[in-house]
Amino acid sequence: MRPLTEEETSTLFQKLSKYIGENIQLLVDRPDGTYCFRLHKDRVYYVSEKILKLAVNISREKLVSLGTCFGKFTKTQKFRLHITALDYLAPYAKHKVWVKPGAEQSFLYGNHVLKSGLGRITENTNQYQGLVVYSMADVPLGFGVAAKSTQDCRKVDPMAIVVFHQADIGEYVRHEDTLI
Amino acid sequence: MEARRAEELLARAERAEAEKLRLITVHKDLELEFDLGNLLATDRNPPTGLRQWSGPGLEAQLRALARDNVQLLINQLWQLPSERVEEAVVARLPEPSLRLPREKPLPKPRPLTRWQQFAQLKGIRPRKKTSLVWDEASKQWRRRWGYQRARDDTKEWLIEVPGGADPNEDQFAKRLQAKKERVAKNELNRLRNIARAHKVQLPSQGGMHPTGYQSRDELGKAMQVAKVSTASVGRFQERLPKEKPPRGPGRKRQFQPNIGDFAAEKKSQLELIRIMNSKKPRMDVTRATNKQMREEDREEAAKKRKVAKGRGGKRKGRPPGPGGKGKGGPPGPGRKRKGGPPLLGGRKGQRQGGKRRK
């Protein structure tokens, strides 16, 4: 376990800012306690200082997880966001997408969101912007990337993909063994 | 007549004697100094006779001088007590009086060997030992060490197998092996002492002695060193089929401590975020074009409504609805546009953007 280096921190923040913009400072600087990012076996964990001090006493091989896993660094040092980060990113999301009930199940199985399943989308969404996907009952379902900007979404045909699937809460069941 | 001849003969004989004497007698102002043990004669007479130091006569004069001095030396030798050794008359030379200087410089004192240092430290003095020891087995006096020594355990004809040893082990071979190892160790120490005496820098042997009880890491290190110890410094060494190329001795990465200064960490992260935000362009071209497109959509919709209602409607432009362009609006019907966004960008878009920013 170790803190992130400068490059790793910048990669992480760039990825997070795609979804929550400048609200990252609310994650870094919290009024209710000191939280920090730690790297353990290529995974980034967001953990409070109290828990961190306890976790330091566990050896590297025996430690499985601590705090919340935000994602992991791949072999080529790219950051991949996991669904476990949803609880922390959903409240600060800049751009959101609401999905119709029919397409909700399809998204939870790992498919992309088509125009026909799109309920609402925030204004001013650029193409390839990071999105948080909600159901119509305002339940966060996962992460996505806008395939088209909001303007283009209006004009495109119903079978076109509007949101690329990144992560969904169905992964808790599907990828049980690889998700920490 | 005969008397005259006799006189002549006598005179001739006398003259011959005188000649001979003259030959062997040399007159010198100063006597020569002789060191007969070194066959040395030292002539201290000033060379006044030799007037001409150059010219053809010089050679003859020098030769005459040398002949005179040698004659005197030989005269001295004939005066020594002579003896007869195997049909030759030999003169016994005395001890040389002149001490010749050293040909080579004095040898430097050698550094003490390891044993000598230890003995000096502990105050151990060499004990005199007898050179011969009584050997009970062969019932004779044998030397303490060396050829046919008294107690040579490699020469025993019967060895009992010790209690805990493997019955199939060869005890004779074991003893021979132990002897070889002792000899090798002694040789190594001797060479090391010599190297120390000549101040030769020995390569340090950090854990590369083949003990037989080396760990995996030590063996790996020894293997690496062996690989590099070639004339090409390991460049053309073959590798096993699945062996990875060795990692260079690069510097290890340093990380911040795990529980370091949390405040400092927070500060650096916030700074990073600030820089990241400041680097983003203020004026996002795509956003501007999207805004422009929205404006134009609105204008077109307003125009169409006007045309549809005719001139009856009093309101000039429909004011934008509260949620019309917001989140709540359903996606409008697809409309074909003639000029794409690239035509709208640029001057017009910037103007609109400036307006909107208020």
C-alpha cells in the first residue's frame, strides 16, 4: 500500500473530472474527516484516515481491500473506473442521463443505451462526456460516456447508441469475483 | 780474444738482466694502494707525464701507464703465499678490504600475515617442537609433517564408520576430500597474504564462495555476477529458453510514506486540481457551437409559429419556456439543416457567447 505518485494522481483526477468536473475538491477536502487515496495491488482505494491507520497493520498479501475501491490502474497505467465508486460520484455528477424503464434492464446487463431507451439528458452535454446513468426513479444505475452531444441526440434515429456503457450496478452480480 | 768475447758475453748478460729488471720494476713517485682481495690497485700519482691529452700519442701513453700499474699488481700477487692445487700454482688472496656498495635497494618490510598479526595481538610465541615424532604404528621415528609423516589419517587401512553416518558413504574418499580442501584453503590464504604484501586490490567475495548451503537469492546473485564476468561484460551470454533478461541496476523508485502528512497531501492534490482546471480552455468551441445551434433552433421554431398563426399573434418572439431547453424537454422532431455547425462557428458564435456570459 502506498500513496499515489504525481502522474497517477493526475491520471485519476482527469478521469474523475470527466464525470464530476471541478467537484473533485469536495472529495479531496471533506469537512467531516480526512480521506485519502491509496494504491494497493494496482487498485485505488478511497479511505478515511482512521481506517487507513488500522489497515497499515495488515500485511500486503493478506490485505484484500480497504475503504472504497474507485478503480484500478491497468498494465499500461490507464485508469479504469469501477462501479464501486458510484456512491461517491453520483451526488457530484455534472451530467446525467435518465433511462426509460424498458431500457433499464438492458443497461444493467451491460448493453449500451439506445436512443429509444433515452429518457432525459442534461443540457450542454458534449460528445464523449462522462455521464452518470439514472433510472426514471432517480436511482443511480452506473456510469456511461455520451456517444452524441445533446443536440445530436435530438436528431439521431431511434436505434443509434447515445450512451456507451462503462459500469453498472449489475456488475455486482456478474463480476462478483473480480470486483473488490 | 776470448777474454774480450767473455767480457762481451758478460756485459750482454748484465744488460739483459738490467733489461729484465727494468721491465718488471716500475718507478712511481707515490706508492700504489693494493686491495689484493678485490685484485684492485689504486694509483694516486698525478698524470703529469701525459702532456698531450689528444693526438696519436695518447693511446700509446695510456697503454704504457696501464702496463706499469698491472706490472706492479702482479708483483704484489707473486709475493702472496702460494700453494699447489692439482698441478697449478695458486696464490691465496687475502680478505678484500674495500666494501662494495649495494647493487639493489634495501627490501621493504613485508606486511604481517594474518596469523602473524593474530599472534602479535595475543602474544603467542613460536614454541620449539621436535622435528621427529615416535610413530607407534610403524614403530619408528617419523617426521612431524611432510613425506611419510607420523600421523597421516589418509593412509589408514581401516576406518570405523561413525555412529550417525550414512553406511554407503566412502569414508576414505571423505578423508581425501577433506585433505584437498585443507590444502586448497591454505593455498588461498598464502596467495592472499602475498596479494596483501604487494598491495593488490582483491575483488570482494560477498557471498560467492560455494558453500553448498547458499540461499536462492545468493545463488541468483552469484549467477548474475558470473554472467557479467566475461570479456564482453556479459553482452553475448546465452540465456535459457524462458529466462528473462536481467534487470539493470537502476535506482529504486521512492514513494511517499504511507501515513505521511495528510495536510500536505491534501494541499498538493488541491493544487493539482487547480492547475488542471486552469489548463482547460475557457471558451469551449463545441459548447459554443451547440449554443449557437440551440439559438437558431429557437429562432426557427419561433418563425414557424409566427407563420402558422399568421399575423394575428401580438408577441414578437416567443419567450423561451422555463423548461423548454432544460432537462425536461423531450427531444424535438428531427429537422434537416442546410448549413452544418462548421458554418456557424467563428465570429457569430463568439459574439453570442459573449452575450450569454453576462
